Amino acid sequence: MIAFISKAQEAVTYYNAGIDKFEEGNLLGAIKDFDSSLVKNPDFAEAYWGRGSVFAELGQFEKALKDLNQCIKLDPGISDAFYNRAFVYMATDESQKALNDLNMYILLNPGDINGYFSRLDLLVKLEQKPAAYMDMEKIVTLKASSPNEFIQRARVRYLMKDTMGCITDLDQCIRVNPTMMDAFYLRGKYQYEFGRYNKAIQDLNIYILNVADDASAFAIRGECYSKQSEYSLAARDYTRAIAIEDDNPVYYFDRGFFYIQLEEYESARLDFKKAIFHNHTDVKLAYFNLGIAEYRLGNKDDACVYWQKSQEVGFEYITKYCN
């Protein structure tokens, strides 16, 4: 009896050591400790969970499933085994099995917001819109505490058109972790979409100061400037976006529009040509604006050619200037 108790205690000691190594990122060391734990106690469900979780982290999904299945068989009350197995199923494209496991996890942990976040992502992927919306409604009623939870809940509130709620969650995220740059980016993006351009610029300034290689941040800040008719600043930001992502037709198209406002028609002409070259989705409007630039440069014949290419978009200008 004493020997049995001793082995059980040793199994727990190895298990705890495995957890510590797992959290430190020493995955192979963690596996060795979980192996030792299971040698001491072959029915130790938590050790199967730990080892299965490490295998999942390593992408060894067959081994992960074997261990997580055994954990659940020995103790179906270990909810994290269902949670981790769901991610293994998602990685192996078994979405329905993943959904079943997330359902079980939420049944065992009805107040854990992360279970709903994970299930929501899966429901969106499966295009189960009514169920996804039900999870969204549930998420906004649950407590968030970590920066990641606040930022994820902010995204959900944004999708639900809860303007105040999503900004409040991002405010809380930044209070908890002022170095979380994704929160500044997202809050800046949302403030821009809500028409609060100065606040958006303030957030994007902080983000860009720390993340200088994100083209979209420069583009959004440029849009904020353009909404306030500060076209020179807008064009400058788009130039920086293009330096990072030089094949995006939207950036050339938008900067071309700013150049027209600044009466820099030569630069506008070049940008609209690049927008067309990179297959801008609204090629008719790109040709129309290219025609405007050419006309302002005194190239009436070229302008008419481009307005013809813009078809119905340039019809009024063709009638007025090209006959």
C-alpha cells in the first residue's frame, strides 16, 4: 500500500515537472516527464492530457489524439482535454468532431469566454450563421479579464455594431497591457470607421511608432488625413504604404486621387496607370480618373481615349469634351 502511494506521489511530481517544462517551451523535456509520470501511474488521466497537449503543439496529431482520447476515457471531467482535442480535429480538417468537443468543453465550462471564441470561429467557418450569432450574443455577456479576451470581445462587439462596446473593450485591453500594439491598431481602425479621425490618428501614431512595416496602418491613417482634406499628409502616408506593399492597386488608386486634389496631375497619372497595371477592381473608375489627369495636363486626346475605356463612367465627359 505504501509503495502504491509512493508511486502515485512520484507520478504527480513528474507530472508537475512536465507542466513546468511545457510552459517554459521545453517540449521534449515535458514529454519525458509525462512518460515517467505514466510509468509510475498508467491510469493518471492528467498526464495523458499533458503529453497529448505537447504532441499537439509539435504537430504530432496521431499521438496527440491517442493520448487525449485516453485522458477522456479515464476522466471525462477534464474539460481541457476536449478543448485541446478540438484543435487537433481542426488541424486535421475534422470540423464536426471539433465542434462536438467544443460543445462539451462549453457544457463543462459555461462561463469561460475562450470556449465561445473558439466555437464562434468554427461556426463561422462552417457557415452556421444562426448558431454563430447566438455565441456572439453570449460572448458579450461574459467576463473578460486578459488583454487577448478584451481584444477578441471587441471584435465581436464590432461585428454586432456595438460602437461604444468595442471601443470600451479596447480601452480596457490597453489599460491591462499598454504595450499591446494590436489593440492600438484595432482601436485606430474602428475610430476611423466611426468617423473619429483625430482619435484614430492618435492611436495609429502610437502603433506606427512601434510597428513600422504595416502598410495597412499607413493607409488607414492616410484615409483619416484625407477625410480632413489634408491631402499632402494622406499622400505621404500612402507613399509609405506603397514602399512596404508595392503591388497593391488600391494604394496607387487612392494616392492618385489625393494627387488630383493637390493638382499634381503628373503624379496622379502615374498612379492611376499603376492601379490599372496591378488590376484594380474598379478599372472603369481608374480609367476615368486617368482621363481627368490627362485632361488637366492638356492631353485632351489621351483623356478622351481613357474616358472611352471607362465606358459609362466617363459618358458625360466624352459628350462634353470629346465631340
